[in-house]
Amino acid sequence: MYDVVIIGSGVAGSICANELVKNGLKIAVLDAGHTLQRADLVLNQLKSGRDDSMSPYPLLPYTPHPDPILLKDYPSALKRPYDTSYIRTVGGTTWHWGGASWRFLPSDFKLKSNFGVGRDWGIDYQDLEPYYVLAEREMGISGEEIKQLKQWRSAPYPLPPVPLSYMDRFIKDKIASANLNLQAEPAARNTKPYDSRPSCCGSNNCIPICPVGAQYSAIHTLEKAIKNGVELIENAVVHRLEDNHKGEITTAIYRTPNGKDISIKGKYFILAANAIESAKILLMSKTTHSPQGIANSSGLVGKNLMDHPTVHATFDIEEPVYSGRGPVGISAITDFMDGDFRKDYAAKKLAIGNGNFSEIIATEMIDDLQLTKDFKTQLKHKTIRRIGSHTQHEQLPSLNNKVTLSATKFDALGLPYPEVTWDVEEYVIKSAEHSVKVYEKLGELLGATKTKINVNLASNAHMLGTTIMGADPKTSVVNSDCFSHDHSNLTIAGGAVFPSSSSVNPTLTVAALSIRLCEKLSLLLKET
């Protein structure tokens, strides 16, 4: 019998484990995958011949995860494609993320109250602010206060911001005349040695794998938790939670790669897979006492899936700016993250990419039959003169966007694939139309000879909202402390509980909520 059983070892699960074990509790962390080594992942990428976020990560039959080459239909999608990305392995998806670590804005917590759309959280910015500080310290966030966003802080960032690149400074100067503001993004990336991790070496390989560990990954926190006494159980594919007549979760059942089912008991359970996999586990857990699935008396498990639908743009300009030096992303334009316009259309973050475009431009030249003797010279000329950007738009919760269980597709363990029904609402479409106009203006300001805009509104791999937070058990799955309305000893950690998506990346808020959850849970365990 464990004090707490944690399902999932990504940011939410690892931070919960590390927080709880500090209090002398007996903690087990179950993960469907296995432990990976950074050096092996770097070699995997080099050997793969691929240039995508999943290239280093083994695809195993008993833990399928999205792969743009090897497994395009996990999760399976209805209505429109849902090309997301996540890793089912120890340490989770922060093995390959971009590191952007924003706090939500105060208004993000009061969307309904302030703008008449979406839903409010059960907490506000002031409630979460102390936990943002703790999360920033655990993750080693580099950044500086952006006064324009009115996010008051009780403590400074632990690390100074990543310096703007030559390209960032070029853009900042060019757009100033239009009163547009380019800022360094807060990032989980060391600008000096911190917490036994080195400084960023500027390899431009944050996605798919930071080769030196300067960028935070949940594996850093999990290693500390294990050292402090947390038990990690690998290759444990949890597929069922069981409850009793009192509404208490008694058991988690996991399946091993050879198909054997094993039960594990705890006083409390934290479900911390991700918004898709957590919903899948709950929906698979139909019991006598919970016939719709665990935590699903409201019928809302799996529903209200949100993401950050994207618009992409590239600008070919006259002078060299050398994109690709340093981390994959350093800066963003912050003027459209908040304002009264949110009554009518979505807030958004315009991120400036810092990738190397040589492969993309080479492919373009080959497709256009530009195979001249000076191919390499022209390729270099074009590559150092291209700027890339993507805009991620906030999305409102909708019952029509949901995760369900496939009736036709199953993995090697006989477990159903998650099936996603996802679309983009008018609130986002109107904002995307405005984004196109912003990009056209940026092209003029940058002196672009060619501006290319792609309004695909695809997933940005930020899965949110499938076990949504709220005060009413009839219209939500968890309360403001992330405890299930239906089961007093079940909590859900991660983006699945978000009632709104904001326009910024969710990972830091996931971490802060997890620390807050564990503070509440530790107090309850002291009382028992």
C-alpha cells in the first residue's frame, strides 16, 4: 500500500512525486514507457535520417504514441486531422519541447467574467502566483518581467533571459515603428549553470533533444525524486482504475509488455498522463459504481479538448539575419495576448522561430528545378535571409471537441486507441484572419521580397481540457484543487484540468498547479 500512486512521469507526475516524497511519503510512479538515456537519443536522431520531433524516440507496440512517419493514426482522428505530438516514456514530452515557459495572464483565469466567452477557472492569478515562483525555481526558468502583460511577480526569475539573437534584434528594430513589441520568451533553458545542468550551448537542437541537458526536462525532477525514495515502475501501462461503494479509488491496474495485469493499491491516486491518455484511462475504467467511467458522473471526461491552432509564416528578405543560431525559439511578439478584442476573437502569441531553413529551401529549389552549378551558393544565400514565425491562438472549450475510445483500432496489448474529434471555432478563425493581416504588415516592415502564410490551424501539440475544472460536479470533472468531484482520493494533474487555454504555452502552469495540488494533498495525508 502506497501513500500516493502517480500515473505518468511527465512534468506533472515528476513534480508531484518530488514534492510529496519531501514529506516522507511512500510514493510510486507508474509509467507506460521505459527510461531513456540522453546520449542514446542523440545517436538515434543522427541515425534516423529524419528531421522531426519524434525521430529519436522508440515506437514500441505496447506504448504507441504519435509519430509523423511510423504511426500517423495515433490518436485516430475524426472530422479533421489532429496531428499532435507526445512521448509515452519516462520523463514524458519535455524530452523534446521548445522550452517556452510562460505564466498565464491574470485575465486568462477570468475569461467568462472579463470577456463573456469561455469559462472561468476556480482560482485566479493571485492564488497560483506563489506556485509559479516555486515552479520557475524547480525548472530553472530564464526570463525578465514583461510589464506590458501586467503579471505581477513576488520574486524574480531564477535566471537571466536568453539574449536576443542578431535576427531577433533586427526584427525588434524593424517593427518598432508600428508599435509592436518583441520580447525574449521566458524559457526553461539555462543561461548559466543551474541545478547541476550546464548552460545552453546553442546547438539549435532543443527539438527533438537537447544534447547537453541545459533545457529542463521532467527527467531532471524525476531523478531527484527517485534519489529521495520514490519508486519508479516502468513499462506499466495503466488501463483501469477501480473504486468502491464509498466512491474511493482502491486500485490501479497496469498491463506489462507481455500482457500480464498487475494491481497496485494506494491511499491517494494522481492521474498525470496527459489530456488524451488520462481521458483514455478514465473512459476505460467502467465499474459497477462508475458505469460511465471513473470521475465521469458529469459525462464530461474527454470533452472540451483544447489546443493552440496555428498559423505559420515565412519572410524572405534582402539582408542576412542568420536564423538557426542558438535555441530553436528565443522571442515573441506580445501585443495580441490580451485586450477587449477577446470578446470577439482569440488572443494569440506570435512566436519568432529560430530554426535553420537549409533543408526546406533546398527542397524548394529542387522542386523548382533550380539545379545550377551555383546551387550551394544560392542555397546559403537564401537560407540566411529567411525568417520564420508561427502564431498560436487560444481556443475555447467545446463539448464537440473530445477524446473517445476507438471501437476499431487497438494496440498490441488489446487496449483501444484514443479517438479525437476536433475542430476550430469561429472565435479562432476570426483571430486567424487578423493574424494574416499582421503577417502581411510584418512582411512590409521587414522589407520582405516574399511573404508566405499558411493558415492550416493545426494542433500545436498543447492538449488541454479533457477533465475540466469547475465548482459544479454537473459541469466539470475536478474542483479548483484538481480533486475529482466523484472520488475523494483521486486527483488529476496536468493540462487536462484547464478550463481555458490562454494564448501561451501551458507547461509552467501545469507545473505550478501540480505543486499546489501536492500541498493540499500533503495536508490531507497528515490528517489521516
